[in-house]
Amino acid sequence: MRILKKVIKEEKIRDKVYCNRCGREIDIIFPEHMGNYLSVDKRWGYGSVYDGESHSFDLCDSCYGEIVREFKIPPSEEN
């Protein structure tokens, strides 16, 4: 026989997002949906300049556009 009990699980949810480049708050309508900004989480590998470090940042769509315009090879557009 199994006796069950209810437990309340605490979790972290995205409340606010700020662009790391311009500092403006990014409007998020649905916290689980990231359609209007770029979120990067990167753990650097062995032998890189940032060996073992973890970096994360968020960019609004405007700042993302400015940055990728400087790329020699533009990002691909896949659907």
C-alpha cells in the first residue's frame, strides 16, 4: 500500500529579462516563451581561452540585429 502526500515544490521562473548589451528591460509576455530575445548559456571547453567557465547573457532583438550585421558570414535563416 502506498500512502501519498502533497508537497509544494519551489521553482524559479523567469520574472524579468534585461538585455546585457543595452541594459533595457525586454518585454516577456509568456515567461516560458523566448521569441523576442536571444538567450545564450555557454560552458567553455578544455583548452579554450575561457577554459571551464560558464557564461550566460541575453540580447534584445535590436541589439542582436546590430551585432549580426557586423558578421563576415551572416547567420543562416532556416525554417
